Amino acid sequence: MLVSMTVRNIALIEHLEIAFGKGMHVLSGETGAGKSIIVDSINLMLGERADRGLIRSGCEKASVEAFIDISDCRSAAELLRQQELEADGSIISIQREISVSGRNVCRVCGVIVPLAFLKALTQQLIDIHGQHEHQSLLNSQNHMAFLDSFGGDVFHSRLTQVEKAYHAWRESSSRFSALRKENAQRTERQAYLQNRVRELDSAALEMGEADRLAAEKSRFASAERIDRSVRAAYEEISGSGREKNAASKLRDASDALRMIEDVDPRYKALADRISTAYYEVEEMGIELRDALESESFDPERSEAVQDRLDQIRRLERRYGMTADELVSHHEEIKNELDRLDGMEERLKHAETDFKQKLQAYRAQAALLTEQRKQIASRFEAMMENELKDLGMQNTRFSCVFEQPEPGQKKVPTPLGDDHICFYIAPNPGEPLKPLDKTASGGELSRLMLAMKAAGAANDGIPCMIFDEIDTGISGHVAGVVAEKMASIARYHQVLCVTHLAQIAAMADIQYFVQKQVVGDRTQTSLTTLDSEGRIREIARLIGVTQSDQESGIAHARAILRSAQEWKKKSAVFM
């Protein structure tokens, strides 16, 4: 439950500290005094949208800090454990700070946390019902969620199974749909791919072939000049022309010196050197001969290389990719053709899987529908009993499981196959009709309160805040509404903003909210009322004027005394 809250620089509030206890708390005061600002501050602390317009004029930032006792909320304790946050015993602190610069800081137990975590945590702790929330009952899309909130652990386990079955079906459906779409275009696609495969099969491209051919073409461009130079060098060294070549002359010179090598060692050394040069030149001749054979210009080969390069360039332009990329693309489209050839079998398997997943979903959804109908039967009885207490004695309430229009199929959803709409008949003899065509504003308020009262004992959220949900209620019904709220306060901490004296009289703690001018600024302040203060405030709520002050005070005192007696009496039967 809320232990305390400190508000700084929110709208008309400069600095406000509120202490809370157990039971039912009521905030009352003149219209415009700032009661809604306090609720806005709580909403900000809970992680709702940070509106910079809430920051008090002239201030750079605003903040709300609350201390909350989580001793009765295991889910909140588990969330803290997952984030490795430690409470002070069973008390946690939550702080939200906003600034005109747009900075938005959330802290839990003094540690900065993401806004998403703050919202997830506070959803386990506090439930706010705004003054217009009962309007959500007019939207039938919300009705199934209202009903499901009355389901127990077994029901919600089944709901989880339905959601899993739905997602399995959805994935299978997507695969089947994609294959059907692909199959519808298969013949055209196969013809297209077959033409490309034939063309690339015929081309028989190889990785690196284009680069090799380009290099060979470049050599052919210089082949004639290379052939002339290499041939001339070969003729001079090893040629067989009229004149002796260089190798022969070196051999003759070496032989001549060998004839006198015994005369002087100097001639022998020269002969050896010339002999070595001869062998070196002879090797050069062999290499030049090999070069002539390998580099010889072949016009037919040159033309074949150019034709092959032209073919490759045409394919590159047509496909918009390089020759090496075409080799990989060739393999890819052959693999795609293989897949398309096996499409019938894959489509058959996908259809079988789709039908099996749909059947599994329908089986789970049918079980969920049966459980919902059992919950609906109990819920209808509870609602009629609660509405009877709230002055709608003869109202019939029904959860109608609507069926699709003729010719329409039920489309699977994560919540099952059901579409539920709340119907009521407020007056005897009238047929049941949808809420949006029957209920008035006051009836909607009582319907919402009846739901909260019916589920009070099972609702695990420790603190409930009602912001003027008594709209459209007066007279005897107001007293009954007050009793319902007091009943809810037996199971929850309740904070209620109201203009009704009957509800204010049921409070365990009552606050008076007012605004006043301090200096040149208007400020909202809050006072915890004592017994006499409560009597005066209840008198104001019932419209006591100066002329009937004495009788009005007596009436207020009687209302308060009657409320206290009801609370004591009802506590005996708890």
C-alpha cells in the first residue's frame, strides 16, 4: 500500500506531503481546488506520459516521490529481485522527475530504471479508475478483458495455451501462404529460370576466366613486336645464318686459347673464362628459343580470345553482374529450379501442417470458450447481486457470446474464438440490449463499481484509486456506492476523489484539498481532517449554507455517525 507521497512543483502544488494508512481514504474539496492534480501526480509516479505542462510555472523541474509497502505483493518483490533491487525491509521508494528540458528520470530504491520497468512494477501495486473510465464499458472490445479478469489460475493457464497454439498456427499459416503465392507464379518462374540456366550452361563460365583472357589479349596486342626482338636476339646468339653466331665465336675463341694454355697460366685462365661465357650464352639461346615458341603470335587464338571476351561482356551487361558473380548466380538459379521442382511436395506438407496447427488451436480455443462460459455464468450472478445493492434491483445482466455474421468465418486470435458483449435490461419487461444502446452515465458508473466490488476479494493489486467514478450518482444510490467502496477497502487500500457526502462519510482517513493565494502565487494545499473538520466538510458537500448552518451540521453529523455504525456492523459479519 501507499505509505507516503511527496509532490514538488506539480501545477498549483509547490510542495505537498501526504501520509497514507490502511482502509478508505477520501479527497474532497471545491471544484478546481487541485484534487485532480494529486491524481495526476500519482499517475506520473506510476509511469504515465510525462506532460511538461504539469511543471509549475517558473520552475525548471518537478518530481513525485512515494514510499510503498510491498509486503503483500509477491509479484512486485519478484520484479525487484530480477532487477537486483533491494527494498528497505518491505518498503520501496519510487521517484519520477521531469524537467522543462525534456529530461525524464525514474528511480526505484534510489536506482535509475527504464520507464518500462517502472510501469511494469507499479501495475502490480496500484490500480487507478478515472472519472471517465466507466465509458470504456461502452466499447464491447473491452468486455472480454473485463470477464477474463475474473478467471483463476486454471483459466489463465488455458489462455496461455491458446496463445501458444495461436502463434504456432500463425507461423504455419504464413509459411503456407508464402508457398501458395510462390506456387502460383511457379510455371512462369520456372520457364524464366530454365532459359537462364540454358544460356549459362552454354556459356560454361569459369571463375577467373575473364581475367585470364584479358591478360592474354593484352599479350597478343604486343605479340608481333615481342616476336621480332626475341628472334633477332636468338639469331645473334644461336642463329644459323651465314655469319657465325655469338656462341660459335666464343667456342672458337676458347679452343684457340686452349692450344697455348700450357705456355702461360694466363692463357689457361682466359680460356676458362671464355668457356664459362660460352655455356652461359648457350643457355640464353635455349631460353630465347623457348620464348619464341611460347610467345609466337597466333591470329586464330587471338580472334578466339576476343570472341570469348565479347560473349562474357554481353552476359555481364545483361545480368548486371561480373563474370565471377555469374558463376555463383548460375549455381543459385539451378538450386532454385530444384526447389521449384519439389514445390508440390513442400506445399502438401505445409498444408498438412497448417491444418494440424489450426485443429490444435480450435481444440484449445473450444476448451477456453467452455471455461469462459462457466466464468460468465458466475459473473452474471455476481453482477446482478451487486447491481441490486446499488439500486438496480430488477436489472438483468448477461455476457453474450456473439457469433460471426452468416458467411463469415471465425478468425483465430491470441485470446481464442470468442467475441463477448455485455447486455443489460435495466427495467422489467424490456429485452436485453448492448450497454452502449441502453446504459446511462450513472448506470455505467454503477456497473464499473459493481465489477470492482465483485472482484475485490480476488484482485491482487493492493491499492485502488477511484477518481470521481461516482459521476451521475445521487440520493439513496450514493449511500450504497459508499458502502461498496468501504467493502472494497476491507481488501485493498482505497483512495477516492469525490463530491458526495455519503462517500466522504465512509472514509477511514479524509483529506480536504483547497487552493489559496500565498504572496502572489496560488497554491494547492491538503489537510488531514479531524472529526470536527470532517463534519464541516460533509456539511459543505450536502450544500449547507449559513442560514441553515445548525441543522446542516446536525445532518452532517448524522451522516457521519450512520456511516461509522454501518462499518462497525458490517465488520461483525466479515
